[in-house]
Amino acid sequence: MRVDCVYPQLRNPCPSPPVNPSTMSSVHRFLVPAVLVLAAAASAQTKFLPLKDVKAGMRGVGRTVFAGNRIDEFQVEILGVLDNIGPKESLILARLSGGPLEHTGVMQGMSGSPVYIDGKLVGAVAMAFPFAKDPIAGIRPIEEMLKVEATPTPPTVQRAAARPQPSALGERDLTRVFQKPESVAAGESRLVNIATPVSFGGFSRATLDRFTPQLRVLGLEPMQAVTSGGDIAPRMGNPADLKPGSMISVELMAGDLSVGADGTVTYIDGNRVYAFGHQFLGVGSTALPFARSEVIALLPNVNTSFKLSVAKEWMGVLNQDRDTAVAGQVGQRPVMAPVSITVARGGREIDSYHMQMINDPLLSPLLTQMAVSSVIDATERSVGAASVRISGEIEFRNAPAPVRIDNIFAADNGAAAQASLSAAVPVAYVLQSSFAALQLKNVSLRVEVLDRRDELTIDSVVASRRQVRPGEKLRLDIVLAGDNGSEITRSVEYTVPIGAPPGPLYVTVSDANTANVTDFRQILSSAAHSPGELIDTVNNLHPNNKAYVRFWRADPAYQLEGADLPDPPASVALILNNSQANFAGITQVRNSKVAEMEIDAGGMFVSGAKTIVAEVEE
């Protein structure tokens, strides 16, 4: 048998007569599929130039977009191969030339630009030297980019481990999450991942300045967009319009406020697309929507030049974000959560913002915080005392109820930052829980900014008597002090229960922060056991537009899944003590809350705390 009759990829294969499966022997039935597999593998291998065959001095071409959506070519000269720059990773060092590169150098937004030698794909432009005089780039081998295909994709976004304590979204926290090697030492300089330029449309300059450190920790380089992402066509684009070298934008938020991260497509295999040549955020399995974008200008820069682009139409979803590439599906419709923020002044609505946002445990809280901050920046005066009221609901799929927000913040400077954080923390707490079924569904917020400081401080607490018997009433007069020496007095009465044991009865009048820390110390040591319990924990936090009167004893107490068990009998306490090691829902506290009352502060921000003691007599 002639060899070229078996392998049809050879130049002159023998003609093959039609085959009747019923007349094939068992050997033939096995041989034909095997031959087809070998033929397909051989054909696929011709598309790529293996790393082992790449030699210094080779020349090739790269493809990227310099203007509009036209894919242009640039010249590539291979300088050598850097082996073992990471675990089982290598890098091709090359000099780029042609087009605007002599003037701009390697640009942000070129990440993923495919490089070909003799028509075969070598890899993607992925790394560069900051402040370099020549356009020297690191090319990620295509073999390493295709490794992300072997990584399984879960049906939902991968969730972070349970974090029972909500925390501020600060640079230090983000650094702990994203500790990944992104550079290669080369003498006194470093070959680093080409930073992913992120365009922020509709955001205030002050907001970008405030959040730039956090964004750079994520490997994102923020810049103010000249247009917003609100013009992205709602329909899906034609997959045929996306080619290797095309510009894409990973859309984290779209609408009146938009956030898009730019890069370049390296390789398309059917409906599978590979891009960037390095990680975007390194979150692994994910669900990040991306759109086809067009370049409107090139901005040369001494450090790193970059492309300015605008997203045009949705193309698909990236479901893998790994160290060597991002990969996803073309034609898959993105699922995003609607976000609406209404702005009011003096009780009257003056503006509204409507966006769509990704569902991600880390990015969604940060984007929520930035959106609220920017909206307030556009409304609040930049100097002087101010108050910010924020209210609304945050809905999650598979949750029994929405998370409710109702707070006010007053300060000479910083009320906006506190208000934006108060909207982000509930999103972070729920999405970063251990319940993967809780997906962000809808965010609806109302923000009202006042040009005055609506704040009351707990100034004094006076009891009607220092000794009280069971069954008698204890009256408290609470003085709340405001600006310019103004005072408001609120009075409450508490009836000491019949059978109350003798001894000191403590009364603490406090703001919401103090009350929350006191009532929810169990979240420091235990996690919620159901989505409903998780949502209840957030909704039971005290709003800060009231004062809280807490009556408590110094006796030991317990909390069982958030419910108070004050001063239980010795037999019950023994059982609870023995159960703590086996049941994380039981928390022992140092004192027991006997009762709690709320004091209306007229919607003003309340701060401070005062404690007095009354003696319960027999």
C-alpha cells in the first residue's frame, strides 16, 4: 500500500472509492477513524510553529489594530528564547518594528497580538520592558496559551472561600488575593506583563484617582475614556467579524457608567477564542463578557504607550482567566446584573444612572463602590460639610429576600467614601460567602446629598433613679447634641421584669456601629448555615440614623444562630458549653442583653456611646 494513499494530507493522495460500512472488516472499522484522527492532528500541527523550532534571527509578522477595526501587520525579529521564566513556562524575546511602533514602542492594548513565522502561529505579544527605547517584546508561545483549554469550567462563577467578616475593599486586601508573579528580571530592568488598559466612561476624575491604587494591584491601568460603553449594541455581533488581531474589550460594566479592559485576539478555533497572552485578573474559571472594539487613537507615552478604543458590539464570554491567556466562547450571550442609581437633592430626584455589571465576588463590590462614589462626586460640593443618605435594595438569585440598605453619613470630608463603602460591603459579604448559588441579580440604590452636616452626637444619658425594683419603670432622658449648640432630648421607659435578679443593670446608649459590633460578634467566629441566615445577618444590622438603648447584665450569655440566650440556667449553660466544640452556631458572650430600644433621630446620622448603671434591688 502506498503511504500517500493512507495519509490524505500528503500532496498526491490516491483517489478513494466510496466505502460501504457493511462490507468493512473490524480492522477497517478501527483503522479509518484512527487515520482520520492522525490526519486531523497533522493538519492542526501545521497551523503552529512549535517553540522548539523557534530560533534567533527568524523573522515574521504580527497582527494588531492601530486604527478603527482594520488589522495591520508589523514586523517581528526573533532575538532568542527565555526558558523557565515560570513553572514550565518559556518566553520568546523579539524586536518589533513597522507602523507606529518606532514612535510608540510596545503599547498597552497589544496584549494578545498574534505573531506568525512562515504563516504559522508562534504566539502572542504579552510582555514588555517599561521605559524601553526600542520596542522589545516577550511573546507567549501558543502551546502555553492553549493549555487553558484543558481546565474545566464550572457552571457558575468560582467563589471565594467564606469570609464571615465584611472588610473594606482596600489595596492591602487586594494585594493578598492577587499575589502572582507578573514579571521577569532582566538585569536592572524587568520584563513585565503588558498592563491591561481599562477605560472608565462616565466616572469622575476624583473617583479614578481614589481607586487607582486598588486597580493597579489587580494589574489594571485605569484611564478616563473619551466615550462611554452605553452605545454597545444590545444584539450579538457576527462571529465572522472577529479575527486574530482584532481588538476586544472585557466589559466589567456597561451603560451610563462603563468599565472596559482592552486586549487583542490571538487565535480562534471554531467558537473558541484565545487572547491577551497573559492573565487578566488571574481568577481562573469565570464569566466575563467581552465585546468587539475599535481603536480611535494611539497615545504615545514615555512609560508605556496605549490605545484608546471604544466597544461596539457583544461577542461572547470569557470563561477562563489563567496565567498564560484568557479564553472563552464566541456567540455566548453575557449575563449581567442591572444596576440603577437615582440621585436626589432636597427630596427631589435630579438624575439617574443605569448600567449592567458583571457578577464577580471581588470585582462587583469594587465596581459598586466606584459607581456610587462617582455619582456622589458629580452631585456633592467638593469643599465643606455634607451629608449623604443612601438607601435601596440589592437582590441575589436564590435568596429568600433582598439585602436592604438605609444609612446616612455626615462629615466635613469623607461622607461620600463612607456611603459608597456601605453599598459595597453587603455585596462583598454575600458574594464572598460559601453559597455559590447566590448570584447578583439587581442593584437599586437612591443617593441624596445635602449641603449640611446632619449629625447628632449622644451627649448625655440621665436615669430617673439609681435604684429600681422588679416591676418598676426606669425612665431615661437622652440628650443628642447637634451643630451650633442645638440639642434634642429623647425619653424612653423600661419596665424591669418581675423576677429580675438583684444586682447592677447596665444601660448603653450607642450609635449603630457600637450596637452592630455588640450584637453580631458571632460572625467573627462562625459562618451562616443557609442563604436565608446570611441575608438576615446583613438585614439585621442597625441603620445609623437611629440611636440604640441596650439594657444588659454582666452575667454570661449565649447566642445561637443570632438569637440571644441571656443568663441561662446552670444546667442549660452546661449543655451549651459542651456543644460549642461540635456546633459552630453557638457563641458565648461576656454579657447578656436583656432588652433593646430604638430612638428616632429624625433621619440624622448618630454617633457616640454612653453607659450608665442602675441597681436592681430585691
